[in-house]
Amino acid sequence: MRFVYADNAATTAVSENVKNAILPYLTEQYGNPSSLYSFGQTAFRAVEKARQQVADALGAKKEEIYFTSGGSEADNWALRAAAKLGEKKGKKHIISTKFEHHAILHTLAALEKEGFKVTYLDVYENGIVKTQDVENAITDETCLVTIMYANNEIGTVQPISEIGKICQSKGVLFHTDAVQAVGHIAIDVKEQNIDMLSLSGHKFHATKGVGALYCRKGILLENLIHGGAQERGRRAGTENVPGIVGLGVAITDMTAHLEENAKKVSALRDRLFEGASKISHSRINGDRESRLPGNFSMCFEGVEGESLLLMLDMKGVCASSGSACTSGSLDPSHVLLSIGLKHEVAHGSLRLSLGEYNTEEDVDYILEVLPPIIERLRDMSPLWEHIMEEEAKKNA
Amino acid sequence: MEYSEKVMEHFANPHNVGVIEDANGVGEIGNAKCGDIMKMYLKIENDIIVDVKFKTYGCASAIATSSIATDLIKGQPISEALKLTNKAVVEALDGLPAVKIHCSVLAEQAIKAAIADYYTRQGLDPELYVGKLDDCCDLHDHH
């Protein structure tokens, strides 16, 4: 049976370049970057080279990059630090959106318990925040605007440059969770007036367990972990040297091939949309144009997402869904609800996220197995029966 | 969260899927908002369930519980089918993840709803035989 990995928004395969770059640091180059002898300094130089690579990819300075364990840590850190700075000035208002990743939403919920006020902006039917809403929401109390670069479920890309401009003119810190965007679309933190940015290595062919926080020079970043001089004394703990080396290589490779990758991957994605849209009672989630190159998100009425993805799994296709049953809770994903989908429609969601390693054959295979699975599930679905009855009534 | 082999087996190849055209007891429980609906069709002769079929909209465990529950009551007298508990359904599937227990309750309730419909069609008060049925979304409290 064919194996098709179409869940690149969840994680990606480690690239050959990354693997080769990491290997020496798993074997002979095991020195501690904090050690002063030259064996340790080799590891130190490797970490600093990666820091420069990450900075270059984002248009930042080397000393503005802090390595973390991943995107969630970077998000938690950024929000905590910005809140602390706000609190010192007596500003306890934060602006965000309804469809952020839980690393943001749950940190904001924790801050709310500590007395912060949070405005969660609408993202409308197309899954894109309105810059005017951001501007209107800013008050004298606002200490931070945090809005994701691109959504992890529906892939919609936010007007980050415009939001950056507004925040800069109002003197409010601007953080963006760019976990889904880095390595896939062009980012320049200076040009876009981004003060803080979170990224995660395994979303673009580095390994799991490594990420980074960009924090503009001049912003006092609160210490996250005490006990050592690593990461300018802000985050103690011996560095994940192999992971960091891989992150540097991955971000350099991806940035060098940004345009050709986007062209290739979005062409595959469009082929997928075109084929899957032929399935009746289906809809594309989120804006069709302003979205990540590899993101495909659709809802199919009358079927439930978990069943759909498990049946795809039986055919060798790795996919994802925002149904309640896959989240382990009652409600379908907050992202799908935030764009106004009804519960019963959101339960039938399917996310396929393509990457550079996918091929046309992969897409054609998905388009071959998907329609019969949906048909089979609809055949045994009383909900589908109800939908058909309703339609027959309307047409009568 | 992981499903047992038994659950995956019943999900991949569910037993008794479909409709009984001349069913004399039909029950539907759950709603679309919650993400699961089960519809049971019974053919009852002389108080024996001679045939049973189902249609289910929902996750893998909802489909698997429907499948095994129909297996368990097929050929049984009504009195036995009414004794089927969600616990027995869970055991027959070699367990369900905690967040999916409500699916087994749904299967138990769907069978009861179909039997209640049978009694109603016979001109009898179903509550005397089947008792009160739970509302679907309350079932989720079993999480």
C-alpha cells in the first residue's frame, strides 16, 4: 500500500542536509558549549553559527535570537515577558484573536487570572483579522498585540505588516506566533515591525524539541529558566546542540528555496482542492488566496472527521481533523467555530498539509481514495440521510 | 488515546450496517451538534429480535459500539436486549478510551429507543418497559 504523509503542519520529515549536519554533534562533537577548552568551543561556535543563520533568515540580529525547546515555549515566554513589562507600566490589556494556537490562548487565560484583560478579535468567515479592528482595540492600557502569522488549521495568513505598522505607531509591543509560517513564507522582522516572533524547527525539516524566540533588541526579556549563562542568561540549561545546529541548517535551506517551494507545494495543494471540491456538500475553510502554500482544509457534510481520518489511515494517508472526537472534547476546534462554522459542519473537517516532499502522485492517490471513503461514511450516516431529506423537501 | 484491535476491527468492517425496510421498531439518538447520531432498526417477532441494523454518524468508537451492540442483541429476546449495559458493550470491545465511553452509552440508549418505538407501535406505554431515555448531550457528561 502507498504511504502518503499529508500532515506537514503537524510535523515534517528531517531533511537529508539537517541529518548530515547533526550527526557529528551526536557522535564525536559532544562538547559542552560552556566549556572553555577548544573541544567545548567547537560546540559553542556551532550554536552561534546557527543563531546567525536563524537571524539572517528573519532579517534580525544574532543577539536577538534565543533558542527554546520549541514553539510553545517561545509563545509562553514572549507573552509572559511582554505582560511583565506592561504590568510595570500599569498597562494590563492584551489584544489577540479567537483562533490562536492553544500555546497562546492558554497562556492568555492564565494571564487573565492574574488580572490582565484580553480582547479576542474576530477573524470573520475568511479567517483573517481586520487591521482596523486591531487599531480600534488598542487603548492606553494595551501592552501587547499577539496575532499568529498563519493559522495552523485553516492556513490563513494574517496582515502582519499592516498590524506591525499600527503597533509601532501606537507604541505597543507586537508578537507573532509564526510557527506555521517560518520556512514557508518570506518574513522580515524589521521591515514588518515585528517585536517578538516564535518559531519551531520541526515544522520545516529540523528536529523536534528545538525552536526559537526572536526578541527585538531593547525589549527586556524576563528570565525564563534560572541557573546558567546560556541564552544571554535568560534561559539556563545546556544547549540542545544537535537540535540547534539542525535548526540553523533547516531555516537556511528553506529560506533559500522559499519561492520555488511555495510554487511547487501550492500547485499540489490547488490540484487537491480542485479534485476534492467535486465532492458534493463540501466547502473550503478559510480564505482561498491568503493561505499557506501547503494548507488544504475542507469540511464534508454528513461525515465525522475522526472516522474520515482513520479510514484515510487505513489507506496509508496521514491527515488531520478538527472534529470534537479528535480533540478529546465536546466541541469541534475553536478555529473552525471562530470562522462561523456550525458544529455539525465543523465535525466533518479534514486538514491535509502538503510539503516539499509530496508529489503529484501523492495528490492523485488521495483524490482516488478520499471520495469512496466519504461515500461509504455517508451511506451509513443518519445525518446524511437527514440532509438528503431536507433537500428533497426543499426541492419538492 | 488508543483504540483496541477489536474497536478497529468493528470500525473497519462494521456488522449489521443498513436499514430494515419493514422494521417494527426504529430508534434514533444523539444529534449532529454533538457529533454523533445512532439509528437502530429492529425486526421483532414474538418478543425476539430476529434482525437488527444500524446507521451511525460519528467517530470510530461510535461506529464500533453500534456494530458490537447489534451483534449482542441479534437473536435475543427483548428482555435480554433491555439488560444490555454500556459496560457490557465496552467489555465486548476490549475497552474504550475514557473520552469515548459516552459512545457506549449512546449504543445502549439507541437500542432502548428502538424497543420503546416497538412498544409505542404496539399501542403500549414504552416507559413501563424501557424507562426514561437520556438526552444525548447529557451523555457527554460521562466524559
